[in-house]
Amino acid sequence: MRGRAIVFLVLLAACGRTATDISSLQPGVDVAQAALRGGSPQTALQIVGHVLETAPGNEAALVVQGDALTDLGRVDEARISYDSALKSNPLSIGADIGLGRLDLASDPAKAELRFLHVLNRDPRNVTALNDLGVARDLQGNHTGAQSAYRQALGIDPQDSDAEVNLALSMAMSGSAQDAVQMLRPLAAAPGASRKVRHDLAAALTMEGDRAAAEQILSADLSPAQVQQALDAYAAARSGGAAVLTPGSPAGEPAIAPLVPSSPSAAAGSGAVAQPAGGIEVQFAAVPTQGAAQQLWQHLQQQIPALLSGRQPAIVRVTLDSQVFWRVRTDGFSDQADALAFCRQAQAAGVACTLGGP
């Protein structure tokens, strides 16, 4: 089961590849899907494009195309592809899940309805159950989210993504000690990824064991990044808003740590809106440009008064060969001004932290 785990400073969703819900893939489409799972969305897009040249209404190809476009951050094109799949088959589960994932960041309530629509037709769809949990977590309905994750685990007890989602949802809702007990074996398993270790660090922070979390994060992040991450995890536990990001192309749980703010980290990385300098407030670091833009639009709806007159600073950076897009805003007179802004945002349910110049 492909998926993503939820973690803070951003909440990462357990969204499976929608094409896995298509029962029979055609030659070419299955190759494209394999390329997508292997972390090559551009290759997948090229392969599936050839299929669509001869069969423009091919539902499976349209869904895989939508998945590839989503991974590339081309959200509007992905939505068109999923809509086309629904025109070919109004009951397309893959298209419905894909569209639900696109709605998660901006309208989780709408996404929840779409996932429920899928589950009405396919009650044992683990992908839809995981995504339903994420949609509910994003709305603060942690009890409902945990119910969905447990249903997914009841169907597939080996689904580690649902287990991680469940643990972090529990930590966010006040059961951090239980969450830590669930995550320790996953983080200690041979070959456990850095991302899973960071999940454990998030739960430890929410449990109150900041020292243990710091020790874990210090193996991967700079001291400044460690402190920023710890502050964001703590804010999440105290009610900070969670934000969806699309996961890694490879399909493993994707962690989006605070990216370095040094000029060298962003040099030559294709900045979209380079900040003018000075103190900034960072809301999240997400894996795609499309997710960053969606996040800013969502924030404008959530805290319109605070963001009135402010512009986004969306910058592409590379960390350990992984690309992230940081979502910030600047224009603060000094650090105290930025801190006051961030505290107001947190009081309104939006997680944030101070970024460097």
C-alpha cells in the first residue's frame, strides 16, 4: 500500500496511488504506474501520454496521468485529467480519490464527502479510509479520523501508513504516550527511514519529551532546524492547524522538515517569489509548488485579517536531494513583530514558526 504519513510541522496525508484502485491496467498504463511508484512522474506522464494518443478516453490512463501531474505540482491539469476519467466512467474510484486528494488542502470537508462517496461503493478501500482519516484530522475531528485509520488497519493490519497516521492523530488529540509506544517499533525497525524517526520525534515532543525528540532530529537536521521543528511540533499539539502536502514521488511517508534559509540552499533552485529579506514567518515546507500555492490560498481564507496586505514568499529549496517549497510571508519590522504575528496566527489555529532572513 503506497501512502504518506502525517507529521508536524505539516500534516502529511496517507494518500495511496489512485491507480491502485483500478482493477485491470492495460499494457503501457501499468508501465507508467510502475514509473510513478519508482519516483519518476515525468516518465510516467510521457508513457501514459502515448496511451492517450490512441485512446483518449482510457480511464486507467487518465487516472495515472492525474497522479503524475499531482506529483509534479500541476494541480489544475491533474484535476482536468481526473474529471476526464469521470466522464469516461462516472463511477471511477481512482478519479474520485485523486480529486479528493486535490481538495484536501483547500476544502477538507469537500474531500471527506468524496472519500465517503468512494467508501459507499467500496467499503474496504484502504486508500479511501486513510484519506478519509486525513480529511477528518484536518478538520479537527480526531475521533472520526482515528476510527477511519482503525478501519483501514482492520482490513490491512500491515498498513504502516495507517498505523503512523493513527499514532500521530492520537498524539495530536492528547494521547501522545500511546502514540509514542506505537511509533517506537516502527522507528527502531531495520532500515527505518529518517521520515519515520521524525514521526516519532513529533509524538515525543507532543508527549513532552523534547530532549528525546531533539536527540532524534539532531541526527538529520542542523541545530536551528531542530529547534524550529520542535517548536512546530509543540504548536501542533497545542492546537496548531495541520496542512496537507502531497507526498514523495516514491510513495514512502514524506517528512517536510524546515528547510535551510541560507542563500546557498536556495541558489539556483528556481524561486517563485523571492522574499525581499528580513524576518519572515514560515507556515510550512511542502514538496510541490502547487501544494504551496494551495496552502497560501487556504491561509488567506483561514486568517484573512492577518494576511491582509501581505504577499506570499514561496521559494523552492533543495535539502538532501529532495525538493521542498517553503511557504512564508515577510514585511515585519523586527523579530518581536514577527513573533506577535505568529502568536496571533497560532491563536487562530494556524501553525507557524519564525524563519531566518
